[in-house]
Amino acid sequence: MTQLEHLIRDIPDFPQEGVVFKDITPVLAHPEAFAELVAAMAEPFADQGITKVAGIEARGFTLATPVAGKLGAGFVPLRKPGKLPYETVKEEYQLEYGTDALEIHVDGVEEGERVLLVDDVIATGGTAAAAIRLLREVGADVVGFSVFIELVFLNGASKLDGVPIHALLRYD
């Protein structure tokens, strides 16, 4: 993991003062590192019968689609409202200041399908928790949550309602 950690770029005061943003774009631009990342995110779930991988808009798409390919599973996008063209189900969630929502196509997951949720970072856990609720609402069995970076000090994993988390890098 040292190559992956070495390539992450810290951006101070983004998106607001006092926040240090973990920029993963250098990892994505490095072919060997990107391949290592995808393999490491998929590996713990290789023998768990995953049929779909759900990715959270937008950076989660970048990781979820190749993880789905690695697992021989389909990809399901979880998007902001109004971005999906077919009939959707929506889950709203609280942000620090206000609310947001995620949507999925009503037929994105069949009842009982084994779904892996993927994103780039888990911070406070609100978005991931909403994604889990949304997937369960459409009948998914959410097997796990695979994430590149966990900001442990924000305690987001505590909001995952029992879904196991696999984080490649953890920052205390």
C-alpha cells in the first residue's frame, strides 16, 4: 500500500478552510497503482457471490466500475436526484448544513441480489448510510462496503448499520 499512499496528494483548505482534502487523482492516473487499487478493493469480496457493485456519484463510479469488472458483477449507479433517466427510488439524508439525496433505478437491483457498495472515501458516513438504506429499500443484500480511504477520526463507519467496511487506507 505504500505506493498508493505515496501518490495521494493532500490539498489544504479544500473545499473549505481547515479541511485537508485527500486527492486520489494521481493514483487514478498511474496505471500500475490504479490496477493495484482496484484489485485490493475487490479481493476481499471475490468469493462472496457479488452480483452487483453499486457506486456512489461521482468519484465512487471511477472505482466501482472496474471493481465490478474484476468481480464479474454488474454496475449500478447511485446518483444525485434528476440524473437517472428511468423511474427511480430516492433516499434523502442530512448533511452538516442541509440535506441531499441519492437515487437508484427501480430495476437497478433485483430482490436478494448480493451487492457491494464502493466509494473513494468515507468521512462522516452520511452518504454511505443513505446508500445502504437505498439499496436495501430496492431489495439488495448489502454484503459490504469497500472504500479506498477511511477518515477514522470522523467515525463514519459507525453509521453503516452492520455492513462490514473494507478500507485500504485509514487516517486517524
